[in-house]
Amino acid sequence: MKLGDPTLDQLRIFIAVVEHGSFGGAAKAMGRAISAVSYGIGQLEAQLGHVLFEREGSRRPVLTPAGEGLLAEARSIADGVDALLAKARSLHAGLESAITLVVDVMVSGEVTAHVLGEFRRMFPTCALTLRIEGLGAVAACVVNGGSDLAIGGPVIGDQPSLERQAVGEIELIPVAAPSHPLARPDVAPGESRRHLQLVLTDRSPLTEGLEFSVLSPLTWRLGDLSAKHSLLKEGLGWGNMPRAMVAGDLASGALVALDLPEKPGAHYPLNALWRRDTRLGPAASWLVDAFREGLAG
């Protein structure tokens, strides 16, 4: 048996009958005559070579086994066409078809997750690629053209090829395990230099050789903030961490905030960064505002 080529309109009629439970309900929802809906279903059945609805003995159309098997494919095709049309309309409106975003590792995962969750709901047709980097590597992704937008720290704000806009700041505090010698009260000035400091290191050449809040000559350099977090809880050293990231540890006693005479804690400014030879589109501009709101909260 030779099958035909069903039209998108026929598939939409099929889906509407299922969703509204009757030919009359589908006709009303689609603004069609009942006869047009019935004709469309008949044509689709002829094209596919299968009866889709049981019409005998029931006032409401009931899917046949073949109809049940073909419904998912019909929905998939209709959804795919809807997505294609939505993306085409977005492109006509100037919305980006895709964005590559890089976020500083210092930004709370909860903030990033909330912003990106809202982004998917606001811009379902814009494909997003996410990278998490630290220090100068954040800006390097934008400078080298690999990312369209970054939310990054202060160490890369003077790059001449970058435009920047302040979006907030992260509070960094010195912490250690409660068993660490620096966790006791009344630590003497200079005592921190005698103990191993865990330091987040840069994986890009933009800040090569620069030091940020490093007091001790004894350091372990780590490219992963989560690894630094784990080593701190094991009592293997002390170091600065975002307050939000260690709030649970401070509450449980797994880590303690250090009261050091040098006050090595800091406020870590965050900026939205993009290349000066580009212009932010609607989706990227929304991300800048959303991160600013998230960091303020």
C-alpha cells in the first residue's frame, strides 16, 4: 500500500481532536466547521493508511491502537515546526539564536541556576552554552571570541578590548577547619604566614604572576574552587571563600571564619563583560540585568 504525505494542518487537526475530546471541540478551538475537521481526519487516515479513531458506539472519538501509536509522532512534528517558526520570528525581532556565557566560579551556583532557569522560560528559542571559569580565564573566554558574555571578577576589568558593566559583588572571608591553629582566638600578627594557604590559581595568562589576597609563602595552587573547599574542610590549610558558598559549613561548624589581624577577606566586584566590537542583543541584555538582581538578593 502506497502511503501519502500528510500535511501539517492535518496533523494539527488530529492533535486538536485528541486534546479537546471531540470533533466539535477541535472545530471550535481551531475556528473551523465540524465538517472541515471531519474531512481533515479522513484525509489524514487515507494518507497514513490507518483508522485513527473508533467512531462506532461512542459519542466521543476514541483513539485506535494505530492512532495511539501515531499521536506521539504527530505531536513531535508539530512541536518541531512550532519551534522552527518561533526561532524564525525571534531572528526577525533581533533576538540572538545562541549565546555562549561564561560565569565566574565565585558566583553562587544557586544564583546561576535561578538566572538560567528563568532564561530558559523567557528565551526558549535561544540556545545557551555555559562555561564556569575563574579569575582571568573568565575574561580570556570573551577576549578570544569563545564567549559572547561573561560575569567576571575585578582582575580583568582593564582589558582594552572589553566593555564592562558592574553587576554586584561577592564577599570573601578567610576560613579554616575548627581544628586549624588559626581558628583559635587572638591570633598574633604574622601568624597566618606560617601556615599553608589554599589559593585559587588562574588558568589563563591574563593575570599570570599576579597575587590576590595571598599572605603566606606556603601555598597550594588550585584551579578548582570546589577542590579548595574540600581541602579546607579537611583542615589542610586556610583560605578565602565566598561567604554564600560556606554559609552551611559555618552554621554546622565544619568551617569557622578566621579573625586574622591582616583582615585578608575582601569584596570581589563582579562585572558583565563583552567585546567592544559587538553589541548585546535582547537575551544577553536580559542576562546582565538578571545576574545583577540575583546578586543583589
